[in-house]
Amino acid sequence: NAGVTQTPKFRILKIGQSMTLQCTQDMNHNYMYWYRQDPGMGLKLIYYSVGAGITDKGEVPNGYNVSRSTTEDFPLRLELAAPSQTSVYFCASSSQGTGGLGEQYFGPGTRLTVT
Amino acid sequence: AQSVTQLDSQVPVFEEAPVELRCNYSSSVSVYLFWYVQYPNQGLQLLLKYLSGSTLVKGINGFEAEFNKSQTSFHLRKPSVHISDTAEYFCAVRPSGGSYIPTFGRGTSLIVHP
């Protein structure tokens, strides 16, 4: 199993540009999450999904969009990038319900700089 | 709703010394508790978890944590640290039923000096 994979690893965007951060998991997990990590601030939940076709906002959703058309993929879209979106982005997945104990598996992260 | 407080943002320690990283939480319902470790430029990985049963939980790399319900704490300990333990450590809590969305603390940076 590759676990949770994220692409790209690094990206520099100009203000106003758009991009999609890709996330794929091969563990058949129903829950998937997007977090951003800023120095000293821990992890902030952007969006999450409880299964294909179902997404919901987290703590800091403004400026982002997500979709979940398959169990495996959970892309995060940034529209009109702003300097405040400079951060490290982590995708995670977990298995909830029968047999799932809820610990999260994280991808390696995408380091995004908006200038 | 629940919240997590990691009382120390940074903990410096010498190699082979013991260490304790503190975590307190608040919740109106019963919870599951987790510690994750993040090595430089990597994602988080599970160190250990408390779901139920024995309050002393052992994890990977010689770490252990004790769940104290009366003090709503879940402190992480290691009797003798190594240089390779230098990392960011996150405490997380989520309800044992209902919402499966965890709440993370702000993290504690463990710095092990030779």
C-alpha cells in the first residue's frame, strides 16, 4: 500500500492564480480530510468528506473548494490564491465505523507559497 | 465540542534524559485520545492511542502515555530520549461516538541535544 499520496510536493503561485492539490489514498478509507499547518498553530481543518459525494466545511474553508467523486481521491482547489494561503497542506484519511478505530493516516504534505 | 491544550510549545532536553510532553483536553462526552509525531518535512504518523481499557498505553519508539480521566490529561512520556526523537508532537482528541472529526493541539516541539 502506498497509503496517502499528495502532489505536488512544492508549488509557488502568484496572487490570483488557481491550482488543485491532489490527494489519493489506497486503503479504502471512507473519511478524508484536508488540513493546513502554519508555524505554531497546529493543524486547521479546511474540509472533510465522509464518503464519495459527501463533503463538509471545516474550521477554515474560505478560499478553498473540494470534491469527492471517488473513494480514493479528494482534491483541494484554490481559487484566486492569496498570500494568506501560504502554508503546508496535509491530506489525511481514516476508516470510521465497523472495524475502524479512527486514527488518521497522513500524506507527506504540499508546501505552497503565494507571492 | 472538545478542545486540546498542549502546555509547552517547546521542550529542550539532553540525550538519554527522560521527557514528558503534556496534553490536557476538555470534552462533554467520552473521547478517544491520540498522539502523533511529525519529523521534519514529513506528514504526521500515529505514535499511540487510547480507546478504552488500561489507562497506560504503549506506543512506538519507546513512548507511552497515561490517560487520567479525573485530570482530563493524556501526557506522553519516554524514559530516555534519543537525538532521533527530535520532532513535533501533536495530541488529538475525538468523541468516541458521533462526530469522527478530531481536534488537534498546537503541537510541542521536542528538541534533543547531544
